[in-house]
Amino acid sequence: MLVITLLTLLIATPLSSSTKFTPEQLHRATAVTFFFAAALSFNAYYVATLGAGVSLYSGLFHVSTVSMAIECFIFVVGGLILLPWASRTSVVHHTNEFGQGYTPGLGAKPSIPEFALILVFTTIGASFLVSSTDLVSLYLAIELQSFAVYILATLYRENESATSAGLKYFLLGALSSALILLGSALVYAYTGLTNLDAISSLISVSTTSDNVTQGVMLGLVVMTAGFLFKIAAAPFHNWAPDVYDGVPTIVTTWLSVMPKISIFVLLLTVSSLTEGLGLTFGDITVNVWQALLLVCSLLSLIIGTVVGLSQVRIKRLLTYSTISHVGFMLLALAVSGQESIDAFLFYLIQYTLTNLNVFLILLAFGYLLVKPWAQKGTGDVEYIKELRNQFSQSPALALSLLICLFSMAGVPPMMGFFAKYAVLYSAIHNGYYFLSIVGILASVVSAGYYLRVVKVLYFEESSQPTGDGVELSSTHCYLIAVLTAAIVLFVLHPSLLLNSTQLMAMSIYGC
């Protein structure tokens, strides 16, 4: 379905300049395609013959109930990101103090026809990535996803910050891809195999002192370093604040959510290869792959929390918040048990929904705020201070943002509280007391910069001019309302999501 859509957009996009096709029409058509693809994946989820999975294309891909569920989730999230647009007929023009005309809020609107086309490319890559069980298909899928994201980051070429951020993302992303390719080459050099199941079978009959085992572990560690780079886990995070802050908010929404889903699921697949695999140092056997995740989790929790306290730009603050959340997910992944995998999947889903809602709210504020000082083509919320006293101007949006920030901080009874509780409980249950204490402290300290945003939002007077911006579409408002209700009312009916993640965790462990 997505391939057909891709071919259609390849034809429709160049025609849009000479016909009555508008970028908004292409975006909404693509959103409908995503939802239809999600429906097809959901239908296949219940096929009885699927069982533990079906191999496709000579073992390049492995379709299972878990991969189909994640694909369905990816398609739904992709469609949701494409839905919210401002009303084109409600644009209000203003005049600044210099007598120059301007149109508020248009910078948040992706008015480029190629936007939808690129999103289809990266979504196809993400879909292939969650089902890849071969080193060849894995690398091709992640490059398909990455190349599209590189273009997406530089799509708004009239913005100097977006161009520089996209260039930095491309250069450092190419470095991480080189690490992934190097790790794959090492695994192939020591095993002569590319299929992950075959590599797992070979490892199971090898000893920890075997050169094959040590070579595979080295290759997996190098590959994982490349993956951690792409999800902005510390200490591989240096590119993320500049990139996420430099590109428009609609692009940041996609970058902060979609690539992480597929790569985290891929890391979950790789984790099955490392069970009982380690390097021997004297009388001690160390699982280097697990140790790498634990170290990155610790650094992500500390850096994402401490550095976030000093941020004055809203998207840089949310970037460090994302790094902190990545630390929690890496902790759950490193613990590597059915209980922790359940917590990992639950945390990944709630992080995606909460983060998506936060950026949708920022998009809405970008439409509504009147900023005479903004450069042409920009209407994004850049600084925290721009949200001063927005509670009096847009109380519903301010309340939604408050709920999302409290969920990110782990305040009960929000969804984020139960996700952090599940991760920390699994870590304590498996003896990771130090990291659990760090995680608790990180949650408490990170509440400081979330509360700073709340203080600006509710209690600080605004000196900027007021007026009408671009009217929000009903779809945008409804989407924010639904996501906010899901976050705050999760406690009333948690079984739907919790049972789903538990079943997926049981499926992974063959229970």
C-alpha cells in the first residue's frame, strides 16, 4: 500500500505546481494512506497462521505479531502527524510597528509538496526496519529511513538554521551509518552469516572464549553504538539539540518520534542475540552489549536532566527531556527480562503519544501567537518566554500542555507515572539499585524545568502584542483533546494498553 502511495506521490508532487493540487491535499491523502496501511496491519495481526512469525524473501524479513503491532502503531502515528493544519481561509494579516505587513504562524505549516513524499520514504524504511532479521535488509532499511530524514531536516532551505542543522545531521548521521556497516562487516567476517537467526544458532553452540563469540559481540557493540547515535542517547547526543532546535517544529515532531520507534524495536531484536553472550576477562564474564546500554542509560539520565535545567529555548529543553526518556527506555532494555520488556514497550508507546501531543500543542501556539519580530517564514515557538500568560489567551491549550509536562515528569495519575514506575520496578526487581536511584532522582530534578515552563505559562505577564493568529483546524483541536484525555484518563482503563504490551512481551519470550 505504501509503495503504491509512493509511486502516486512521485507523479503527483511535480504536477502540484501546474495543477490545483495543494500541499495540504497531498498531506491529507498521505495521512489517509497511513491509516489504511495501519488497518491492513491490524487485520493481519489476527491471522492465526502468523504464530511465531513468517519469514519473507528468503529470511530477509520476519513478520510476527509484534512487528505487525509496531508497524500498525508507526502508521497511525505518522498519519496523526500529517493531520493538523491551520485553516487556510482564516489567515489574518497584521502590520508591525514599522508599517510592514506580516502573516503570523505560517512557519509552523509545511507548505512544501515534497513533505508528504519524504515522509512516505522514511515510513517505509521504518516499516522494513522493525521486520528486518538480516544484516543486509537491516542496513538498507535504516539507510532508507535515514536518507529521507536528512532531506526532511533541510527541506526548509530559506531558513539558515534549518540548513545548518540538516547539514550537521547528515554528516553525523553518515558517521553512525558507517559504524553500523562496520559492525555488520565484523559480524559477517567472524560468522560468514548475515541472517540474525542463523547467527543466534551459531552463538548458542559456541563458548564464551571462542573467537567467533568475541567477534560477534564486538560487531554487535559497534552496530549498537551507531543505533544509539541515531536515537540521541548520551554520549552520542551532541547533534540532537542543534538539529531539533534548528528545524521547524513540524519536522522536529517527526524527528523526535518516528525514527526512535523503529530503532528501539530493532535494538529489542538485537538483544535476543546477546543472551548468554559475553567477553571473558580472567574469571569474569561481562556482557559488553548490556554494559554499553547501562552506561548510556546512566549518562542519558544525568545529562538529559542536568543540562535541561539551563535551557531557555523550548525545543532544546524538550530535546534534553527526550534524552532523559531515552535513558529510561535503555534501562528497561538492558535489564532484559519479560517484565522489563513489557515496561519497555509500555514506556515507548506512552513516550510517543506524550511527545507527539507536546509538539502538536507547540504547533498550535505557533499558529496562534502574534510575533512581529519573527523572521519571514518562521512562526514557531522558539523561547520559553514566548509562552508567557498563554493560559489567559488559550486556557485549553495551556491545560493540555500542563498535563503533558506533568506526565513527562512522572506525576501521578498521568500515564508517564505508570511507565516510569514499571521501568524502575523491573530494574529494582533485577538488582539494578544504583540506576534505579539515579532514575528516581532524574525524575525529581527534571520536574524543575517542566515546572519552569508551567510558571511561565500560567503566572508570568506577557509584554508581547496580542491579537488573532491563524485559526486552528477542528482536526488539530480534536487530536490534541483526544491525546490529552488518553494521558490523563489512562488510570481509569489501563488494561487495554497494559495487556497489549504484556502479550507482546510474552510473544517475544515464547510464553
